[in-house]
Amino acid sequence: MLRRFDHAEFEGHNAAIRTMLVDLLASGQTTLYSRVYTYDRLRQAGMPVVHDRMFKILKTIDPTGVAGRRLHLNTKPKRAYSGPGPNFVWSIDGHHKLSMYGIEIYAAIEAFSRYVSLS
């Protein structure tokens, strides 16, 4: 037996999603985060949500915030790193994914010239 579509139930669910989103936006928790974070917050609160419906409601509530997140206006630009001189800072990393086969890879990057040294 097919379930009939109930517009009142649909609108009631949309209103519940809208009030939860307004509360989250008012608390300032979702203003800088992506739709995945907002979706997870609603799911943790016990609200069954579909991504597309949630994002359409979020667009109607906060269109400037959605546009800003889409254009990455809220992210801070990365600063340029420069060391005082050669051999001042070395970044070392090891990869142990293949250690069970006897292969270990280590790499070092000199921060000033970005010279890569493998061993």
C-alpha cells in the first residue's frame, strides 16, 4: 500500500527544520560552517532531515551566509611562510602505511627553500 503525500505533515516538518535552523543561526554556531556540519547538527538533535530540503530552507533563511560560504568569503587567507634563512626550519614526516612489508618512508622539507630530502 502506498503512502499518500500529506502536505500538512510536509509543511509541519519544514517549519520544525526552519525553527531549528533559526536557533542554530541565532546562537552563531552554523554561520561559518558548511552544510555537512549543519546537517550533522540537526541529525544529532534528533531531526530527520534530507540534505536538499535543509539546504533550500537554509538558503531562504540566510541567503547572504550561503553565498559567502560558497565564495569562501569567511575563510582567512593563508599567510606566506618565510624562514629567517636556510637550514633554520626543517619539517620531517614519516609514512608508516607500508611498515608491515618492511618499507618505511621518511621525508624532510627545508622550509626556506622548500628543498625536499628523502631517505
